[in-house]
Amino acid sequence: MELGLLLDMAAGDEPDRVAFTDVDGSSITRHDLQVAATNAAATFRELGATRVGFLGTNSAALPAALFGAALAGVPFVPFNYRLSDEQLARVLTAEPGLVLVAGADFADRARALGATAVIDASTLLTPAGDDASFVPASDPDAIAVLLYTSGTTAAPKAAILRHRHLMSYVFGTVEFGSAASDEAVLVSVPPYHVAAVATILTNLYSGRRIVYLDPFEPQRWVDLVRREGVTHAMVVPTMLARIVDELGDAPADVPTLRSLAYGGARMPAPVIERALAKFAAVDFTNAYGLTETSSTITVLDPADHRAAFDSDDPSVRARLASAGRPVPGVDLVVLDESGEPCAAGTVGDVYVRGEQISGEYVGSSAVDAAGWFPTRDRGSSDT
């Protein structure tokens, strides 16, 4: 199974249901997204694309390009627009058959750095008729997404996520059509982050509307939660810290917000404690994962958060710093220097395996013969 199936299921279930609310407040339905993706796929094939890139900030053009690439049978590559010109030029010119979807503020820069086939992102959402003759690609082992890891001290490295990895993550963590009609998730992580890709897939599959915010500003975040009736949101720790600071001493006046997920970095204890106090009626979830693992591999759920926050026992309170338990389908082990499992409470190297785990890069793989991937993170287990 491949990513196009998710879009087909969503559009076939409730075609007129809003899938995305763009940064300008406009919305796109599931059916219109499917038409946009199908037309985009036809364009990508006509241009001979071997990869489809995306350079820009969050917009509804992002899922259109992602699914368009999937239907065309070529990898989707969201580029980090914060890279230096030297680094960005290197990745833009690494593949001769790259077709780049670029936001208005990035197209000229891309062309100046060597990109030759550049499509204006806004044109992907231009209404057009259905193309009944288009035959989508279907190969679960094909590369779905290439995500470049940080290149701060070295050249960025492309991590490979195949369709089967991402589909395994979606099917293992989300129930189809489980979201109520009033549910909406606010997304402000950048397009080149694995969470941005995973959010598109899981929320389209569950039926939850995605509301985009870009760029992130704490007061705009609060205002958008109130205006759009946002029920779910995801942030990185620095964003949560800024939101809590913005609210000051006042309680959070966001009555529709039910769930707040965070991840991407270690959460400082003072930040999560202040947030739990300020958002007293909100369920918090810590989602730990990596690019190479198709996003989340462990979760500290709302019950664990509240139990730890309400406890005076230091050992229970310490659970606020935990990454939680593995999601379904993921095995996790902590190993010592000799490769043996660590005793409970002993810090070692964290390894994971499962159908959603890729651990693969262009030209190499970090997965061993038994399927274990070294996260390169240190941790301990309490069992």
C-alpha cells in the first residue's frame, strides 16, 4: 500500500469535508485536494520528474505536492529553506530530474542556486477538471519521502522513508475516520520536519482538519486556536515556552483546545510544569521519534503527565521527563557498551525496530541484521 491510498480513502469517505485551512484562512476539501494532487502528478510526469521538491513555508500546496509525488511514483523532498546558499545549492542540484514546487518568496532564490524546473506552489491549487485517465503509481517499497538531516557541521544527509514505513506508522497509530467533525489540529512545524509529513498523513486518515500557521508567533498561535476552534495542536518545546511566556500570569483562555502534543527536542521541566498548570483542562502528550523512524516511536500519554504533575513523590514526578512507552508495532531496547540489555534504571544506548523503522539513507543503512536501528540517543527503562 502507498500514500495515495490514504487520500483515496479520505476523499471517498467524505469528499466535501474540509481537509486543510491555509495560512490565509482559505480551505480545501478532500475532493479538491485529490484533484489537485492528481493534476500535480500528471504535471510531474510530463516534466519527467525523478523527484519532486518543495521549498517554502506551510500551505495547502504542501499536501498537494506530497500526494502528487506519491501518485506520480517519485520521491517527495521538502527542503530546508534555512540552509545556507551553499548547502541548498548542493541538494537542489544533486538530482538532474528534480521538479521543484516553490513558494513565492523562494522561487527566485531556487533558480539562482541552480534549480531549473520550478513550479509556483500556488498553481497546484488552481481549480481544474478531474483527469480520469491518470493511472497512479503503486509500489509500497518505493521511496515516498527523502528528508535531509541537519547539515550544520557537515553536508546534509538524505534519510529514506518508503511508502511501507509511513503506511505502517499511520495504520499502527491512527483509526480511520476516528476524528469528530469539529476537530481541528493547528500545525506550525516547518514542512521539512518529519512531523509535518506525518501530521498530514495521520490527520487526513483520521479525518481531523489541519490548520496551518506560518510563521510561528505565540500570540498568533493563541489567536488562531480561538478563531478556528482548534481542538488539537502540536509544538516543539521552544514554541511551548514562548506560548507560556506570552500568556503571562493569566490562565489559557482556549476553551476548544483538548490535546497538546510536543516533541522534537528535550522538554525543560519548568516549561512543561508551567504549561500543565496553565492549560489545566488540556491533555498533554510527549511524542518522541526521529526522521529515520517515520516520526513517533514512543508516547508519554496524558494520564502519565497528570499523575506525575500531581504527585509529591520525586520518583513519580520525574516521569515528566520520560519519553513514555513504545507505540504499537515498535520494539525498544536499551543496550550497554557490550551490546547487552541494561538493567532497569541503567542508562545505555536506545535501539528500536519495527515495520515503520527505516534507518536508511541514500547509499547506506544503519539497521543491523536483526532489524535494530541505533537512535544515537541515550536513555533508560524502568522495567
